[in-house]
Amino acid sequence: MTTKKRLQQLCEQGRVAGHPLRYLPETDSTNRVALEQGRSGGGTGMVIVAGHQSAGRGRLGKKWLSSAGGGLYFSMLLRPLLPLDEVAKITLAAGVAVAEALEPLCRERVMLKWPNDIIIGHRKCGGILAELDISSIDTPLVVLGIGLNIQAPAAGYPPEIADRAGALADFSTVSLEDGSLLEGLVTNIDRVLVELEQHGWPAIRTRWQQRDITLARRLTWVTARGEVIHGVSQGIDEQGLLFIKDDSGVLHEVLSGDVQLLTR
């Protein structure tokens, strides 16, 4: 079961874990709203939360299912103190932060699938989308969007994802409360991003590797050009890029495209 009382309190206060908070009962995309806020001078750290998204964003132009009352959908407006070539690691670092925040609530280990999926019990329960605006090179603007399925939709998942989608309530050992979840996630994202800024990627990379659900397993990779490659995951390198060795022994660096596990 989930409750909304703490989330309502946070929205009335307009703050969460030290961040300004704006609640939208419904919007197309919290990432879009946060990007607009950032481009118009919105404060670093602002959190945008939606009760429902009509056009939640996923990777590669995909839509994120954001049913009313079924999940937690929020975006954080960041201006990270990182070199531009390190900003892409925010997606992976945020995955570690989300997994470490959720695991105490779950009876199964929270795993990660490159680059941005939250996996519990071989089911995708959440996703992360970081969007970058470099109109000001000195202070790049990053919007970090998090979408988590808390409960399964009453009508069930769409057929095309029904075999791999899941929700936190399926694996939770405690009663879930949206506001407490939000506080815990924002606090942990803050902690890991400060670690990334101050100490660099290596320690976070190690923690990501420990949760890599694809490592040494068979994958199918659909490249940005539509080419389909089957192979075995070699894990991520020091830059956070995924490598796949295909069935002919060729090693591929995965820069983009869609990666899916072939077998459990």
C-alpha cells in the first residue's frame, strides 16, 4: 500500500530534503518543466514533482508510462561542478543513488541495466533520464528525471512491456509512502553527486558494477542505425561505456541504442 500524507506535507511546505519543491498535479513531462525553469534562471536543486505525466520521457524518444497515483515522477535541476566530459556519468551515478536508497525497502537486490534502468526481480521498476543544456558552457544545466513504478496500473501494463515491467510494491517489505520515498531519493542523489564532484567516478563505478545485471550475460543490442547485434556483456569501462563481445568475437563499444537481456 502507498499513502500520500507526507508528500502533501512536503508540497505545502514547498521544500524536500533542503531543496525547493514544486508540485504539479498533472503535466506532460517534469523534465520539460525543469528545463524551462533552468533556462529562465531557476535555482539549482529545484525539484519538480508530478502526480501524473501525460508524456513522460524515456530514452531514445520513448514514452515513460506515468499513470496517475501509480508512481513517483520527479526531476531535479542541477548545475554540477563537473567538466563537461564528465557530465554524462550523472546518469550512472544517479542509478547507484536510487538503487542504494531503494534497497533497504525491498526484499530483493536492486540491480541496474545500462545506462538507466532500475531492475528488481528481473523487472524494470524505474528509469532515469538526464538531459543536458550547454547553452552556457561555464555552467552546464542538467535535468535529472526519475520515474518509479510504485504500484502496477489497475488495468495492467501495456502488452509490449508486460513481461518485463514491475513495481516497487511487488518487492517491498514496508508500506511505501510517496513523500518519504522522495525525501530518501533526493537525499541520496545529493550524497552521490557530491561524491562524484569531489572524489570522482572510480568509487561510484565500482558500486555500479556490483549491481550490473547484464555483466557476462547474453544481450541483444539494437544500434542507432537499426543493426541488431547479439553477444555477451563485458561490463562498463572507466568512462562508463558498455562493451559487448558479439558471437564472432568482435568487441563493440556501445555509445547509444537499445540494450536488452536475451535470457535471465
